[in-house]
Amino acid sequence: MYEPEIRDFSPGGIDSSSRTVVFESEPFPRLSHELEPTMSTQSAPDSLAGQSPVRRRATRSRTNTFPTVDVSPSQPEWHPGQEPGLDPSKPYGGRTASFNLHEDCQITLVDFSQEKIVKREFNNDEFVRFMDMEQEEWIKCRWVNVNGLSWDVIQAIGKKKKLHRLAIEDMVNLNNRTKADWYTDHTYVVLTLQKLVHLHPDKDSDSESDSDDDQDITLEAPRKRKRGPFRKALYKLMKRRNSNITPIDTLAGGVHDTTKEYITGHTDGVQSSPVQKLRTLQRYHGGPNQERAAHMEKISPLTQKKLAVSAEQVSIFLTADNTVISFFENSADDIEEPILHRLSNSDTILRKSCDASMVMQAVIDAVIDLAIPVTSAYQDIIGSLELDVLTNPNIKHTTSLYVVTSEITTLRNFINPIANLINSLRDHKNVGQRGDVQKAASAVKISQMAQTYLGDVEDHIVLITESLDQLRRNADGMIDLIFNTISAYQNESMKQLTIVTIIFLPLSFLTGYFGMNFTDMPSIEHNEKYFWQIALPVAFVVILFLMRDMIVWWVKRTIQRRGISRSRKGRERRESRQRGMKEKRNR
């Protein structure tokens, strides 16, 4: 009888009797096409006694199989089934050497208490060395604001604060949903920042285009020949058209390049804001089709105003030692300036509380405040399109409305989940309540004050979301209005053509009758008056017969409108008499 096989998969150094894995005998014999063990495979355990007992199962090479396709070219370091997370204690986070995430970051570190505040700025190397130093005792709260993502900076912070490897992986991966992950001694929050930016043409693309133009001129110079009158007129016309090209067209062609992932622009409404490389709503989580994103940006109504909406991922760590660490791709200065202004004043809530959760609330609040000008810009665009649609509806307006609707929907999908994030932060008062006393003392807490002010942030989110919903409904309504108006115009044109056809139908028939080439036709011996004596009565009878429904409807509508008008005038006269009587009584 076949005995069950017992295999020990326990690692070396552990008693093999502690755990065994039993594979029951097969209830049915193996099929003939399965791989049978050979003498070499049966004797393999004896020859591999000193090696690992885990063996790779035998596979058969087949000619009718297909290789696996890399479905994520944007993440070359990701492979199915790999070890999750990035370990800051290992080089490259435990990945291969090709994982080279490096950028010159702008790092601002703010240490403060009720009496004192110290601000420091570092580059990558300086910050890595600073992380090896111990925190001073007077510091009650610390805020680290990083502009840019670089592995050396992330690794230094991860080692110092013992950040979870899954949170580090989510921060490096720029394709995350809005969420809050709670760990033992820190919390990871990720959300999307949206802001209104002014577009700037890329200098590199301009220089390349200028060089291309110079090259074209150089190549065309030897081929000049005498132009004829027609060619001269055509050349002047084309030159005049090229001179009428607005700077917006040149800007759209220089900024929205299909070969680049970023656009160049600066934040709207922020003084001395630097020109940055940013990603628009179409490029952020928009997929690998760069041509589609560039085309949508080029025809966007915002581009006509030299504006665009930038989107980027924001990662925030709230640690148990009252420290906040925020990572931005490009927009750290936009968030940092107003918060530093508040921290510089000792009478503000941030300085008095020295609460890291309040600093995190301030960062999230500033992120939401940057989305308010975006809503105002779309309200302006929808208002302009509404005037055009009401005064001169055109099918071309539907293209702009579709692009606006698409951008508003994308913007809402980024902002609305932040409301759920706020609710999660407000409801999560203490992570360590279920653990022991030591874990509860080191768990991350959201203070009662932060929960109160997070409610104000939620109100802003609800206001923005409702405004975006209203704008989207207006855009959808205008699209329906355009098609309904065009359809009504077409129906009116068809009605007019029908009336003309009905009027001239009997006349055409009589004209054809009198135009027959008969040999004996006494009716054609009369003058022109005879034709109209027959045509007018016949046309009148035919019109009454074919348009009887329309005539009856017009008569009924006229009678109803006159009755309603008489009733309305009578009600107004009665109301005027009653008002006059009341005035006399009051006197």
C-alpha cells in the first residue's frame, strides 16, 4: 500500500520535528501524460542532502506558449510576485541597482515650541548628515518639508523614523489613491494636490524649433525661383495668415509636447512663484497615451487663457514623536510659505498648540485652498461658453464642453476622496487603544483640536465638490441645448420647405399640364388670366386640405392665448381695484 509522503520545509537551525507538512496519497493513479519520476529524480534527495529541501518543480518546454508581456512600462522595477515594500535599511530598498530615484531636493526643517522656532534648509547630502544628529530637548514639534523625491533623502528619513516599507513604496509610486494607513508609531497619508498654473513655453522646445526653422531656411535658400502672379498672391495670403497666429497658438504648440511628460508653468496667484515642470490633469493618472493627453490640453479652453490645472501626489507622515514629514513633487513652496508665516507668529494656533496633527491639518488645508482658484477658473469658462451657446449655438462648442466636462470629472474624482480621508482622520482618535499600555503610549493620536479644524477643511471640500457638480451639470445641459437647438432649427427649416412645397405643388402640376405638347388642346388658346383663374382656387383648396391639421392647431392656440390674455388682464384689474380699496381704508 502507498504510504503518505512527509516533507519538512522548516528552515535550518529549527527543529524539524516542530512542523511537518503531510501530503495525502492520491485517490486516483496519475495520468499517462503527467511527468513520471525517473531514476535521477528519485535519487536527487541523496545527492542534494546538503542543499535546500525546496525544489523547483519540473516544467516542460512547449512550442505553443507565449512570453509574458510587460503591461506596466511606466514601472520598470515592478514585477508580479515580488517582495512588497521598500526597505530603507537596504541599498535601493531591496531592489536592483537600476532603481535609481535621485533628484536635487529642497528640504526645509522647522523645529518650534511656544517660545522658540528654528528654520533650517538643506540639500540632499546636508540633510542625510543632519538625520544622524539627535533632536534637541527644547523642540516640541518638528516639521520636515521635502520638495522632490530622492531615494537618499527617503532612506535617511525612513531609517531615522522607522517608516514602514509599504508606506515608502506607496510614496515612491506616484499612482496611488487618496488614503490614510495607520501603523504602530506613524500614520501615512496620501492625497492629490490640484492648483491653477500659468503656462510658459519651454525654452528647450523653443530653441529646438528655432534651430529647425534655421535649418529649413538654409535648405530652402538655394531652391528659390521666380514666382508668378498667382504664386505671389498665394504666398502673401499664407504669410498674412501666419502673421495672425496668436501667442496662444505658439504657446500651446510649445508647451503641450507629446514627447514630454511635463509642462512648464508657475502657480497662479502666488507672488514670485518659480517656473516649474508640472503635470496636468490629463497627464496625471492619464495612462501611457501621451498623444491623447497633449491633444486634450491643446484644445482645452483653459489653454486659450494661458492656464492649466496641475496635479501631483502629496505624501504626509505623522509620527508618534510629534513630527510631520511632507513630501511634494514640485509644489512644496506653495504650501510652505503660508504655514511658515503662521509659525513665525507666537500667537497662532500652530505655535500655541505645538501639535503635529495640527501641522498636518494645515498642510491638508493649504492643499485644498489651492483647488479653490481652479473652481473659479472653470466657473469663468462655463459662463463664457454659456453666453456663446445661448447667443450663437454651434456644434463646435460641444468639443470645448466635452473637454471641460472631462477635466471637471477628473478634478472631482481627486478632491472627493479627500473628504473620506478627513472623516477617517477625525474618527481615528487613538490607534493604540486595542494594544497594551506601551503601544498605546507610542501610538499616533489626532488631537481634539485637529479634529475640529479638520471639519472646516471638510466644509471646503464639500463646497468645491458641489460647485464642480453644478458646473458639470451646466456643461451637460449646454451640450443637450446645442443639439436640441440645432435639431429645432432643422425642423423649422423642414417645415418651411414643406410649406413652400405645398404652395407650389398645384402650380407645378398645372404648369406641367398646360405645357403638354398635344396637337388638339383648346385650353392653351386662352390668355394668362385663364391660368390664374384655375391655379389660385386649386392651390387654395390643396393648401387647406394638406395643411388642415396645422391650421386647426393654429386656430385653437390663438383662441386659447386670447382667453388666457383676457383672464390675466381681468385678474390684474381686480387686484388693482383691491389695492386701491385697501389704500383708501388705510387713509
